[in-house]
Amino acid sequence: MSKILIRGAKVLGGEAQDVLIDGETIAEVGPNLSAEGATVIEAEGQVLLPGLVDLHTHLREPGREDSETVLTGTRAAASGGYTAVFAMANTFPVADTAGVVEQVWRLGKESGYCDVQPIGAVTVGLEGKQLSELGAMHESAANVTVFSDDGKCVDDAVIMRRALEYVKAFGGVVAQHAQEPRLTEGAQMNEGIVSAELGLGGWPAVAEESIIARDVLLAEHVSSRVHICHLSTAGSVEIVRWAKSRGIDVTAEVTPHHLLLTEELVRSYNAVYKVNPPLRTERDVMALREALADGTIDIVATDHAPHPHEDKDCEWAAAAMGMVGLETALSVVQQTMVETGLLDWAGVAERMSFAPARIGSLAGHGRPVSAGEPANLTLVDTSYRGVVDPAHFASRSRNTPYEGRELPGRVTHTFLRGRATVVDGKLA
């Protein structure tokens, strides 16, 4: 592999420096570097980040290749600046055995656009009744450390306790989709004034908050790790903040769409805004931003949920829940967190690379931009402004809530172990 010299980039938003990539690693970082024969990338004014890591991606393969494949999903990830994604288990068949997680892991190896770390199901078939082969999945070639029934809640407290106890043996983590099922039967959107006016079934905040409260107490009781998926309410923030103040080993994520969009968009009855958990109130959005800024919420995770057009281009009640997010996540974070002064770019690197890699125990990612480290890097033109056009997405699906919306920032280059996967904003 040839040498690459990135010239004049602001590393983590700081001072402009040169970064020399030699093969798979960063050889040198500093001012006025030179390297004979190196490919030079003029990056003056751009921000250089460690490759982004998404702890919550739906790649749909095996079983729903009409929505996404590992190849198209990792191409979308690279386009968004990601060098690693964690693939959720709600595939067909469910990723609840060593065989299925190894299949997903190998498909990721073959795709070449980013590393794919499978997430194993907590329960067999996501049915919440019997623990999956947690140990076998961990010991497989895929080396699974994160387990989740995402899309469904592990609502049985005994099953949840057993899962937390089991993963503790090898330092794993259970990632909970916090949704009390009995409180959300028939739910179509956030429960409140807007749902009452529209006549749509409500998804109350307490359905999320009650599960989080239970699970942080279970994690404390068995001295294990729990991660809260797509936290979405101000009340959930307060519970996680309280749990952390007690020393409970809990981490939490927020999605880009919950940092920007509110339930008011549902008034359009456009099913692109139908998502689980639902878009909440402006008060919730502001609370989530503050919690991400102060570290109560540890990371941003996309919950990239691709669907074919027929599953979204229909009446609201019949539409699938979910939004694509890999290709717009960094832009939304720039708008909601950086341009509002809540985070600097070093803070973005912590919440979109360092911390998710740490939570998922993913070696080689979320590493400092310094000599000797793997050359997993993302170069961002933060001055760019552009209108989102899903026709240009690398994802197989187009269900973005940002179509026609102007967002800041553009990933110009992504490097996976020194190999460019994106060059000048286009897939390599």
C-alpha cells in the first residue's frame, strides 16, 4: 500500500497538522511533514477525526436484502465516515446462534468498506422466552460482546437478569430496547397533545423510562453492564443520570433524529417520520442534547433502519417504523451539537468513535490520531452546506426524514486501515 500524506487538516478540530499514513498505520503526525512518492491530500480547513463507529446499525442481511445488504450498508457507512458498525440481530434468521453471527461477520469481511461486528440476540428468535447461545456467539469467530433483542424489549425481568449475569463472565454488555410492551400496544407516535389531536395511538414516555429504571437496578444488583438503546425522553435522561451517580455500570445512546426532529412533523402523516421510539417533544430534544453534551448520554448511534419504499409509501398505520441514518448522522450532529456550541470536534470524536468502540470492546477502532495507531480516519469538510438528496445515497433504501433539508458538513475521505473507501466525497 502506498503512502498518503494528509496536509493541513485540523486533527479533532484543533491545530492544523499533517498526517502521514504508511500502509495500514499512521506513521507520523506533525507540521510540515514530507514523504517522497506519497499521495498528497490537501485538507486545509477540514477536520480529521478517527473513523466513526456505530453501535446500532440494521444491515438486514440475511433475510431482508430488499431493504439492505451488508455490502450496501457498509458502503453507506463509509460514505458517512464510519469505519466500523455493529449489526443488529433482528435478521431472518435471527442472529441467535454462532452460525448466523459468523455469516454476518464474514459478509462484512468480504464487503471491504468497513468492519462489521455482529450483535447477538439476547433470546432465541427475539421471543423473550429463552436465552440464546450467548457464550457460543462470544467464542465464535465473530467474537460477539454486545447482545440485544433490539426491535423488541427483553421485558421479562428474570430473563434480563440471567442475560446480565451471563455476559458478565466475559465482559459483555446487554443493549436494551426499552419499551414496556403492554404500555405501547397499538402505539403509532409519542403520547401527548399531538397524538390526541391526530387520533393516533400514543407511545408514552413512561413505557421507556420504566424499563430503564428496572434494568439499571438489575445491573446494579448483579454487578453487570447494561446499555440503553436510542434513549428518547427527558425522564430517561434523569434516570440514567441518577444511575451513574450511584456508580451503576450503564451507558446510553441517542440517535441523530432524536437530537433534531420532533413529534410536530407527524402532523404531515408522512410515514418517513414513523420511528421506534417515536419522535418526542421539543423539551425532550433539548434534554437529549444537554445530556449528550454533559456525558450522561455516552454516544450517538444511528439506528440505521432501512426499508423498501412500499413499506413506507403507504398509510401511516400500515407503515414500518424506522429511518436510514448512516449517511447523514455526522451532519446532524454538526448542526445540533457543534454549531450550537454544545460540543467541540474532540467531543464529537469521543461520542461517535472512542466511546462506542470502548462500549463494544472493538479493538483497532476509536483510537487516537497519532503515530503507530491504525489508520482508520475520516476527513470532514465542515464548511460545506448541501440539500439532502436520497437519490445519491449508497444505502439500498431511501427512507430518510431529511430529504430536501439543508444540512452542514460532508465527508470527503474515509480510510479503513490506510485504504481509502471514500475519495473526494465518492465511494472508492
